[in-house]
Amino acid sequence: MVSKGLRTGSGLPVAKPQRFAKTRRIYVIDFVLGAIALVVGIVAILFAPQSSSPPYPELESTRAV
């Protein structure tokens, strides 16, 4: 007993795979751009210039020892 709705030739509208092609492309582009931004951010953090001196040396002289 197979209902008529499960047959492929029943005349019911079937979602075509082509319908979501643009959405999938947008998701892929978004993923790639996000991955690039993440890598660039990590590289920028890793290779940022490291300062050994305090950021405001004039404030160091007023600090109580």
C-alpha cells in the first residue's frame, strides 16, 4: 500500500534543487570571506609589534614604589 502522494509521477509540486543554488552560493562566499578575515586577524595579532616599554612612561615616575 503506497499512497499516491509518495509516487514521483503524482503531479505534486516538488522542490527543485536549482531553487536554493543562489542561497548556497551566498553561504559559500560568506564562509570563505569569514575564514579569510579570521586568518588575517590571527596573523595581525601574532605579528603585531611587541612593546617592552610601558605605554605611558611619564606615568611610571608618579607611581609610588
